Amino acid sequence: MYLNELAPSPFGDPPPPNVNPTPARAVMRVSTSPQPNFNDVRFDEGTILARGRTQIDTKRLENSLRSTQKELEPNWTHRIWIDPWKVMPTVELTVDLVRVSDATLGPRGANSLRTIQFVREYMEKIRQQPDSIGTLGNALEITSTAAIESEFDVSLTPLFTAAKVPLPSAMSPKEVATHFLIAYAVFSARDLAKFVVPEDVIALSDFVFDHAELTAEHRDKIAAIARHLVALVSRVAAKATVRLDGHTDSRGTEKYNESLGERRAKNVQQALTDALDKLTPRVTSGVSIGVKSFGKTAPAIKAPRNNAEHARNRRVVVTISPVPSKRPQLNNLDAVLKRGLDLLKKRNSVGVTMDDGTARRIECWLRKLGTKGIDSRFVDAQTVLSNYNTGKPNPAFIWLKDQLLNSVEYGTAVADRRFLEHLAKRDEDIMTAMAKTQQIKELQGGATTNGIIAVGNWIADRGKDPNSIYSCY
């Protein structure tokens, strides 16, 4: 589970209730003294009141794992090729009960982005522990307590008791707004490192002697490689090149082994292409896969002494080289607008869930941007918070038209689904900033800062102007 400031709540969604919770729930070991720390991550506005730990069945984290594997930011769960619970039956769950200094820093507060950034840094620090291969964790609203207890089969009551804080059901609105939970599990490198493929060079070894067919383990690793490539191409690099080098052991003629090595590499190529297409249609346009056979000329073990070492030489080596994003090429704006309007009509068929209101707003500004004299400026949530924190009117405008000219997000090579998701993200940026501005004004009443007043007035004025994209809202 990862934080997502674009979700309806800036904190992660709670896990769904477990359908068959065990009646007897695990007892947490709770500490309040000495005061638990944030792993040297500075967060002066927050305090860990209590920290609870207990062992849980690793299988109970399956929902979290599957959810994180769908994230497009590269992470270790993309590269794990076995279900962790098969080799690590239990894992320690940690739950921190956190209080922030005021409601604006809470899950729905005006300054929640500050807290979100802190949690990200905190989780990254935990991930960097020497024995950690990765973590699954998230910040969750205090109202998610029952869902956490059900999903992980634990009781959080001792956590609240030790902290001398009411249970969520008995909390006042202010207490709900100023408390949240951080729940996470750390996965041991000792237990799982060998089941996580490397980021750049992966050896698919142990092919059956004189055969090119892929084993079940090969296919599991290829699925992990495909998830990793999708994340790379979606978030880190413009493209990725993959080289597949086929190898054999030393037995047999050089000519025969060259052919055998090629067949092994081509089987991997086909399986990887299929896995990429299954994950994200057309993502293969951003991945170049090349095949070469070395036969028996480049063994991993030059003088194998037994069958196991011969098997190490029967391999396909996968080498991944991300191509860094270069300065984006400019799109043809008219082509982008036309494609966007066409895709909105068939959004369901390309796998994008989008409500009618979102589609109408996007269609509105796509049509406006096709005419001259349209003001495409907007402000995002970060600008709103900057104006609130500094108290000064300083709107850092973003030009929507310029963003649509970026070929990395809206180029012809971008898959239809990703193209529509990027359009929806622009709409969400605009909506989030508008909601954040209104939220701060309502919370602060007449005492809000000049910066927020200025931004609010600017958005309101644009909304009355038919030549502004804000008139679509």
C-alpha cells in the first residue's frame, strides 16, 4: 500500500475487510516509553503516541501486495517472483498511533501534503534497514481501525489504551482529525532476496538439458521482469532495451549449441512479450527486445564439476537498459485534441473507469483548446498550499496547452489507456486545487490568508470567463 495524494482522502484506502476473520485476534506488544521515534525523519508537527507490534500470517498481506504491484512507481513488489507467504509464513506487523499538532496536518487537512511527504520519507527510511528487502505499508485514517483489525486479525485496542486515547468510536471530531495510523510490515532480505529479480541483469538458468522449453520458475521470473519493465517505461525512462543472451552447457557441438541457445532466448522473448501485452496493451512499443546466442562459448562456470554447475550454464541472461527520458518532443496539438475526444467516446473499451462528470469536463476543455484565444492556465494543490503557508498571493500558473504538447504523456506511442489516464490526472489536478482552496476558506473563515483569498478570487474570475478552461468547472 502506498500513499496517494490524489485519492479522495490523501491517505491510503483502508484494506477491505477479511471475509473469514479468526475469532481470537493477535495481541500486540505495545511500547510508549521511551517515546517511539520516526527513524530520524524529522516531523516536528507529529508525535508517535504508541507503537504496537505482532506477528501475523503473511498471507493476510496479499491484498496489499497485489495493490502495490499495480502501482506504476518501480518498487520491489514488481520484481518478486514468488508469493512471499510460500517461503515466509509469518511477518511482523507494526502499527504506529500518531498525533499531529493541528487538524490542518491531518488526513483531510489543508496541509496534509506535508504529512504525506513525511510518511513517504519515513517508509523509505524503514525500507533502507540493513535486513530489509522491502516493505508494505501505508498511512491510514483513524476511522480505518476496524478494517485494519479485520484484515490483519489483530486488536488495536491496547494501542489506544497505552496511549491514553479514546477508541475511534468515542473520539471527538477534533481527535479524529488529529490522529492517524501508520501500519507496515518489513520483509527480510534473508528470507526473500533470492526471490526478487535484480533491476538490470537477471539469469534465467537451469534449462533442462538439450531443451529450450521454459520452466514454471522461468515464467514466474519473466512475469516479474514484465512488471518491472512496465514501471520503468511508465515512470522512469522514455524506453527500455532488453537484451536476451542464450547460453548452453559445454556438451555438444558449437553449431548445435548456438541454435539451442537461440531457441531458448526466443522462447524467453515470446514469453516476455506476452507478459507485457497482458499487463498493459501496447507497452511493448516502449520496450525493444533483442536476441543473441552465445551457445557454449561464454559459460557462467568455466569448469563445471557436476550436473548442478552444468545447469547454471544452461541459461538466458536478461539485461535491461533504461533509455533516459530526453527533452520531450512537441506534439501536434490538434492531433492530441482529436485523439482525446475520440478516446473519451470509447473509454470503457480501453479499460479506463471514468465517471460522466469527469468525461464532460475533459471534453469541454479539449474542445475549447481547439479554438484561438483560450486561457489554458490553472493552479495545482501545491500552489494553493504555498499561497496558504506564505500568506502571499503568488499563483504559479501551469499551462494545460503546454502539457498536452508533451509527447512522453500524449505522444502517438502512448497507449490509449495511459493517454486517457493522463487526461484524467490533469482534470484531477484542477479539481483538487479548487477543492483545497474552498476547504481552507471554510476552515479558516474570514481569518484565512491573503494568498488563499487571491487564489480563490482568481479561480472564481476564470470560472466566469468562457475563454478560460475553468468555465468547464
